[in-house]
Amino acid sequence: MTKELLHTDSLDNVLTPEPIMPAGSDAAAPVYRGLGVFYAAEDRVALLMRVMLFGAMISLGLLMAAQVFMRYVISSPFLGIEELAPMLALWIYFIGMAYCTRERDHIEGGVLTLLTQNRKTLLAVRLFGTLACLVTVAVFAWFAWDFAAYNLSLNRKSTYMRLPKYIWDFSMVSGFALMILYLALQFFLEARALLTGQGGD
């Protein structure tokens, strides 16, 4: 786009309304009114996610360092890494995906804000996008649960360490369930802001 089209000297001058955060970054804002008890519980869930992410990332790093040492220094590789590394990586990925949804850190184009600064229009488009994401994640969550339930019914175990396969599967189920929680909360907040004319910032 050109400066003439935008009627501005630089793109730095284009101020966009901040999106509404599902995690309630400003609890005093009108759009978050009445959700104090919910956010008190949600803070504990967020802390648990951070602890799980930290623990899984440290464990994965130490596991890989140990594998390098065992394979190349003492020539006695640990075959269980072929099962443990993907398991830890899956938990990091899916819990990280949920935490990213909580913080609204996913990648956004933001092209619409170059065309309009109308808050209601932006909220309506964001509301539609949140609903589309919520429906999509719900479909994926259903398939994840179906797959986990199937493995659970068979009582499948990993080949080398004989760990139950549902440990892997429930990373998907947990991640999608938490994403649904945060997307549903975001949808509620955006709908409330649109209907009442209140903002999140």
C-alpha cells in the first residue's frame, strides 16, 4: 500500500484497537466484569501449564544430552529415547498451543486494520474468526478424543518401555480441551464487548 492510499506518513501512525485477551490482562476493564472467581481458578491452570511446559522442556533437553553422551562417549545408547522424546515433544506442543491461545500470541495478519479503524467492524470480524477457530478446534478435539479412547480400550503400550499409549494421546486431548476453554472465553468476551459497546483495552 502507498502512503497516499493510507493518508499517513508511515505505517507507525496507524493505531489499531487492541484485541480482547481471553486471559483478562486488565481485570478492571468493563468487559471482564463478574469473572473474578473464574480468573482466580484460571490463574492456577495457567501456572500448571507453565510448570508442565518448563518441566517437559528441561526433561527433553536433558534426555537428548544424556543420549548423546551415552551413544558417543560410552557407546551404550538408550533406546527409550525413541519413545520418551516424542512424548515430551507432544506435551510441549499441545500445552504450548493452549498457552499461546490464552495469551493470544498466535500469528495474525492484521490487514483489516489497514482498511478500517471502526471498532465494531474489527470486533465483529474478530468474533467471526474466534467462532471459526472454536468450531475447528472442537472438531479436532473430537477426533483426538476418539483416537485416545480407542487406544485406551485396547490398552496399547509402547514397544520398548511398555508405557501406556494414552500418555501420548492425552497430550492432544488436554491441549485441544484447553484451547476450547480459552477460545470459548474469548468468544464470550468479544460478543459481550460487541453487544455492550465496551472495549477490552
